[in-house]
Amino acid sequence: MLVEIEAIRKQQQIDEEKERQLQEDIQLKAKRIKEEEQQLAEQANRLREKKAAELLQLNLQMKATEERLQSMLNVLNNQYKNYHDRLADFVETFVQTNTSIVGVKDCRQAISTAMDILERIIRRPDDVACRKLRVNHPTLQSRLTGLRGGIELLVCCGFKAIAVHNIEGEAPTTSGAAKALIHDNHNS
């Protein structure tokens, strides 16, 4: 019986040792899990702080961009107002100058022709063909460039004279009169 009691005690000790070992393993794993959770929480906090800083930086950049765009818009509005006022004054002078010479109908047709040209440029701003005009083209000459102030009206609308060599087979010009005009998108 002593042997049996001894065997039971040994088994209890083995069981207690296994249980103690199991408890230590559980505590060790719990400690590792807590450490991992803490590391993950720290990483999450660092990531949140980084994202918050990035978001703040983006907001600052957006605000700066918005301010620059607003400033540019203000400049463009002022330029447009100045351009519009200058063009209105010139159109008024053009009409006063030409009404007595060619009549109201021809003045209206000249202004309408200039507006058609400008609308075509607005619709296709990158098309050089829309921005380039031959001053001596028969239709353009009869409607606009042949009238006193017609070329000046186009210049006021943003066109400028260009040197022309062999436009559609024409000989190069040596006279001072402009043979062609091109609209300058960037300066009008």
C-alpha cells in the first residue's frame, strides 16, 4: 500500500508540476499577448499621429493653393475688366469712326465677324489655324480688315502682326503692312 501511496504522491507531484508549468506557459503567453497588444497600440498611435500630421500638411497645402487660386482669379478678373473696358471703348470708337463712312450694317457685321473669330478661338484654343488670320483674305477684308480700325479692333482683341513667308503660295512681303495676324492666348 505504501508503494501505491508513493505512486499516487508522485503522480500528484507530476500533475502539480504540469499544472504549474501550464500556468507559467499561460502567464508567459498572456504577457506576450499584452506586449504585442501594447506594441500594436503604439504603432496605431504613431500611425494616427503620422496620418494626422499628413492631413494637416495637406490641409495647409490646400489652403495655400486655394489662396493662390483666389489671388490668380482676382488678377484675372481685374485683367478681364480692364480688357473688357478697353475693348468696349475701342468698339465704340470703331463704330463712331466707321458708321458715317460704311454704315451701321457694315459696322455690325465687322463686330459680329470679330466675335465669331473670338468664339472660334475660345472653342478651340490650341488650334493654331483658328488663331491665325490672313489680313488680305477677301471675305475677312470685306467684312473687317478693310474697314478703318478693323485691324486695330483685332489687335485690341489680342491679335498681333506676324512675319509671313509664303502663306498659301504668296510671295514674301517686304512692305510694312501686316499680311497676317495671330491671336496670342497668353497675353489677351
